[in-house]
Amino acid sequence: MAVTAYGLVDGMILPLSFEVYKPRERLKDGEEYYSKPQIAARMIRQLQALGFQFELVLADSLYGESKVNFVNVLDELKLPYILAIRSNHALWLPQDQEVTQQPWQKFERTFSNGTTEVRYVAEVIYGQPRRQQYWLLTTDPDTLPNNSTSFVMVAAPAIKLSEIGDSYGFRTWIEYGLKQCKDTLGWADFRMTRYDQIEKWWEMVMSAFLMVSLFADAFNDACPIVHQSFAQHPWWSNQSGWKHLLNNLRLIIQPLICFNWLKRWLQVFPIASLETGFEQLTDQMNQFVCPRVHQLNLQLIFSSQ
């Protein structure tokens, strides 16, 4: 089990940080226990210290229900957030105050592929209006289906009512990111029991994921050599999407990988022209550069997997 933090910027998902969660019963002498919300809160502080700026923090109910260890940290850092909470979430109220639900309102949920769907939203007010707002989001206000109904706590003044559904919907990028990590990059193909091995494997997978994501802009017209030369490769993909980026990036690093396979044989059978040829081919590949990112305003998404 690991706590993972992803950033979403300009429609591009970026793995930012991870930490393996260690249950109390697995701790060794001298190790201190940290809950998943405590780990996530520590991640936020670490990422801010590195210079990251967050427009919005999104997380599931594990974190939304952790007021002391997570929500209070977001409030302390003055970070806006939309957090899932349980449907039976409760607050202490004076005897003369009660919980009321406002009428349902329609809104248009816009998905990342541009399609839209009618959804419904209603505010739930605990006693008097407060800084933190509580909203029900659903596809059907009559039946409130479990798989398409969410109860969220919102503290994001810049988010309009019509934007709450779409903004919270960005959390589905977590599932997209984890699918690529587990299926495409092979995180789910190995089983390890030592924490140092688990952490190393997570580090390798997340690094590969980040490398692909950071090249997204370059593949989309930011690097002219892509269209002038690289696209002539018969296996090159001109389609958009993360898997197509992965395919093309694998082609770009292929000469370096192949050379590393062969260089031991070149020590046995020195062939200067072959080594020079690989160096020249690698130099061509190095013309493909990742655009430098000076500042990122991210939507920060947390999950436990």
C-alpha cells in the first residue's frame, strides 16, 4: 500500500510523490508510525518546499474524514480543496440548529474528451453557513446510485457552483494514472515483501511515468524535429494519448538501450565504426528535448493504492 500524489496541469497527469505506507504491526524497532493522511500532509509540505504551487487539492474520503491529520494542514497552508467525505458525515451542532438540504440543481458535467452529461448538485447545510461547504453530486437525485453519487466538502472560494462537479471529477485522473502504472508500466507484475524493494519498484515506475508525461508538450508541436524526422520511423505514432507518447519515447531511447546491450561485445571485438554510428544516432535522438517547466500551478490529487 502506498500514498501517491499526482498533479494535473493542462490536461497532463504528473506523478509527483509517493510513500509506502507501513502498518503498525510491520514497523521495526525505532520506526515511527504515520497514518496515510499524515503521510499525505507531509507530502504537501515537502512539495511546497520544492516550489510547487497548487490551485486545488483533491482527495478521497480517507483524507476528507481526517480533520486533524489532513484537513487542518490544508487549512493551515490556506490551500483550496474539494475532498470526498462519507455519506454519514456528521458535525456537532447546537440543539437549536439542524441539517438542511437545498433543492437539487442541474449542471453539465464536462469530461476530458469533451463530452458532456447532465448531473445534479445540492448543498447540505449544517446549522449555519460556514466556510466549508458540503455538496451532494449525483447522476440521479431520486435513487442516488452508489457508483455515481459523491458527498464532498469544499473550501475553494475561487470555484463557482457550476464548476464543483467538473473540478471534483478531475480526481478520476488518479484511476487513469494508476492504470498506466499497473498495466502498461508493469507495477502489478511483481510481488515484493521488503519495503526497500517495494519503494525501489515504485520509484522506477513513477519515474518512467513522469518521463512520458513531461514529454507530452514536446510531442504536440513543441519540437519541430518530431515532424521533420522522427515521424518517418515506420513505428512512430501520430495519435494523441499517453500510450502513444510512451510508444514514441521508447523509440527515441531505443538507440541508447541497444548500444548498452552491445558495448560489452565492442570491448571484446572493437569496431570503431559501429560505436561511432551509435554515438551519432544517439546525438540525433538528443535533439528531442523536453520543454523546461519554470512554474507549475497544479491540481493536487491524493490516493491510496
